[in-house]
Amino acid sequence: MKAEDIMTRDVQSCRPEANLAQAAALMWDYDCGAMPVVDDSNRVIGIITDRDIAIAAATKGRRATDISVGEVMSGNVYACARDEDVKSALKTMRRERVRRLPVIGGDGRLAGILSVNDIVLHAEEGKGKQAPEISYDDIVSTFKAVCEHSKAFQAGRS
């Protein structure tokens, strides 16, 4: 199974010059918790989450309309290709501890987004000798990796 087979195609994105209030409104309207940030050519240059918006709004001492997405977005973007195998995408999610991957087309432009939710909805229980394309074990191990606290956080709690 390829990423393009199960990705969300009608993905919302925003530009780095948009403000946090605009980004939050899009997330609210389209029921999503993260959005790719794209340049003029629709190439992904970052990602912003609802958590990024909430923390920035609470800590920067400025109104959400006065804080740009570019100030807050993560520039470390982990993505997958349209034709990438979903198991490979799950490995990236586990390794980088992310719940969503922008899906990039052959032209380098945003084609969709692949979330753990998309993958969970296609997971199957193994029955008999034939293993499913995406197993429950694949999903649980990914969730476990994504949910695990960072080493720095764990050290601070000791």
C-alpha cells in the first residue's frame, strides 16, 4: 500500500506570513491539528500544529494576529513521497516521533498529508498465516514511539 492510496488529498496549508489566528481558524474549519507551511511554489517549508499555536499564543505576550506562522512553525519537516510504502512512512513517524507526514509529489509540491489516523483506519488484525499490509502491531509500535517523552524531558523528571 502506498501513501497516495490512503493520504488525505484535500489538505489545507498556509503561508509563513499568515498569522496564528488565521492558521487556527483554518484548523478549526477543516478539523485538522497540523498544517504544512508552503512557499509560492506550493513546496513544503515547515509545519505548524495546534499545539505550536497554543504555546506561542500563551508565551509570546502578543496577540495571535500579531504572530506570524513563520515565527512559530517547525522548519524540520519530515515527509514522504506519494509512491512511498506506508510501512516506510510508519518507520519515519516512529523515528522522528511525528503523527503526520506531508506527502510530496514528484514535482516537489505538496500532494497531501498522511496521518497516523489515516493509517489506523486501514490497519487489520492478522488472521491465519497471511500478514496484513498494515498490522495492529505496526500501528501500536508507531504510537508508542510518538508518545514516548524525549530523553531530555525524562531526565528533568528524575
